Amino acid sequence: MRRLVLSLVPSVLIGLAGCQMGSPAGNPVPPGPPPVEWSAEMQAVADGNNWFALDLYAKLRGMKGNLFFSPYSAHTALAMTAAGAKGATRDQTVTVLHLPAEEQKAGASGDLGRFYAHPREDYELSVANALWGQKGYPWRPEFLDLQRTRFGAGFREADFATDPEAERKRINGWVEEQTRDRIKELLRERLITNRHRMVLVNAVYFKGAWKDQFDPKQTRPLPFTQADGTKTPVPMMHREGGFRHYVEPRTDGKWGAEFQVAELPYKGGELSMVVLLPGTHDGLPALEAKLTADALAGWLAKAKDAGEADLDLPKFRIETDAMMLKDPLQQLGMVAAFDPFAADFTGLHTGGEQLFVDFVVQKAFVDVNEEGTEAAAATAVGVRGDSARRGFQADHPFLFLIRDTQRGTILFLGRVEKP
């Protein structure tokens, strides 16, 4: 019998698309717009999200240890911000996000969340957007209207000028509520100051059961080989079949796989987890270097039903510290938005103050066990003003992601170096 063992190395990319347009604690928020039919513009945004996901992963993969984030959450929060940008500030942001150049088509980023907003019977998927703005500030009504109608983001008046700490706690409380208490303290102490004018936030939550669950009685300790060759026992789940499998053969004539891909569907078949396993315990960097949106689509297109092959996947849980995304975003080309002298956010307001993006921060959580997966992430953008065929055995580091199997949207992406 073929054996497939998935040893997860923490670095997961899941682009969650789904919007829960409810009214959390805080100022009353008008009901959001209804879900929409999938469109060509939304597909373009979903494809752009995937390119952004892997571009950003390429900048983050140098971090040591397990890695997990939601490119979809960051993409949405930044798309909300881009709606108020002009000139080079908007051009650079749109390019980094791989959004359509036309403003109307770029607004489909918000429609994507509305599409995923309708309740599901088989799994829970929600995305909530919100923005807090300094009360009395001359915000442009058309910007606030776009946030409400396209992104489902209600505007909440805030008093950053006199009590930034209270507003920080209020935003953190909203994030905790939207992520079922999985994301806490997204905004650390003193991150919000009396110079901030607006904070735009996206929160994503997912909980789904495997289509074919693992029997807990089959879970047993097995060695996991880390990149340096060290072996560590980890709880390895086991089942037979119920996944799609692709093997990339080696090109040097030697026996074995260059890498393998396994796709495990969640109940309902609309979402899945994809695990990318290099052929050797130290082969993850080479696999990461090959990973692009087009390459991933090609590998998945070649995947076939694995039949009765064995599947072994470690249980793992990852909680990331707050990741400050300013540097990687600047490396990707989003420079002007962070420059106090060059940023152009005149689409946000009618006042004379110069506004710029002060920070982009994200925290994420994932728990993979015999029943399924629970994942959450939240991203905040702070806008500041200044007077100035073989079996598959994942027993060494690998990549994995959760995606929409119908539209291809990457919801979460990760790497597991040690379960």
C-alpha cells in the first residue's frame, strides 16, 4: 500500500474569503450589502490575491521556525486602504496587490468578501471589515460609502486624539469577537497614538471538518525529521485515501520524488488544504523557490485521486506573534504609502493634513487535528497624520495552504518545520 505522510512545517497561507457583515460591539453599523454572484472582476481579484500571497511569502520565508499568515486578510485590508489613495501611492499599492487598475474593478476586492458571506452548512467561514476614524475629521463621504457598500465595512467614530489607548482596546475587542477569541492583542500597547487618524481592520475566521476525518485511535507518535536532520517524535494522524496526490519526479535520474502535493478536502468540498512536501528533509528552500501562483495551479491540475494510499499528517497548532508587514511590503514596491512626505491619501479626506500608513500588522492562528481545521487572522492598517504515485509521507518540513477549490482563492498558507 502506498504511504503518504504529511509532516507539516509551519508556514501556512490561507486566503480566507468570506464576509460576515454583522454589527459588532461599538457604534451601530448599517446592514451590509447582500452577497453577489461570482464575476470576472472577482476572479481577477482572487487571482491577484494568490500572486500577492506568494510574493509576500517569498519575503517572509526567511523568518525562522513555523510560519502562518492570511494573505487574504492583508490583501483585503490594504485594498480598503488603497480605495482612499491617489497617484503613485495608489499605483504602487494596486501593483503590489495585483489588483485591476480601474477603480471600479478593484472594488471587486470587497465583493469577494460579500460572495463568501452567505452561511454554510458544512463549515464556518466569516470575514469582517471595519474602520475607525477620528471623530470630527473631514472624511470624504464617497470613501466611507464605498467601504460600506463594497467591503461591508462600517465606520466607527474614534477619539484617537484624546484617548488612543481606549481606542486600541476597543479595536482589539472587536478583533477578538470576530475571530472567536483566537486573535488577541492585535494592536500592542503604544502602537496607537494621538497622531493616528484612521485604523482599517480585516478579521478572518474559518472552522471546517475534514471530508474524511482521521480516527484519533490511529494517531500515534512518529519521528519528524527537521531540516538539520534532528528527529523529534510528533503525534501523527493516519487514514487511507480521501485525497488527491501529485508527485514531481526527480530530474537527475535518481530514485525518489522532487516533491509531492496532497490536497485534502473539507466537508462540502468547497475548501481544501493543500500540503507541499519536498523530497528530502532539507529540501524546503528549493521547493519554496519554485512556488508561484502558476506553478501551484499546474501542480494541482495534475493531481489525481490517491486511491487507497496511506496518509499521515501531524497534528499541529500555530499562534504567530504580531507580524509587522511594513518592510516586506516596501520590498515588494509599496513605498509611497509609508512615506510621510510622498503618500497621497487625499481620497480619504478633504483636510489639508498629510496622511500616511504608519503600520500594517497581522496575527494569525491555526489548529489542525483529527476532526478538521480552525484558523483565524486579523490585519490592521494604521493611517497617521503628521505636521510633517508513491505514498506521501510528510515527516519533514513542508508547505500547506487552504483554498477555495472552485475559484482557486488561497485562504491560508503556511510552512511546518516542526509540528
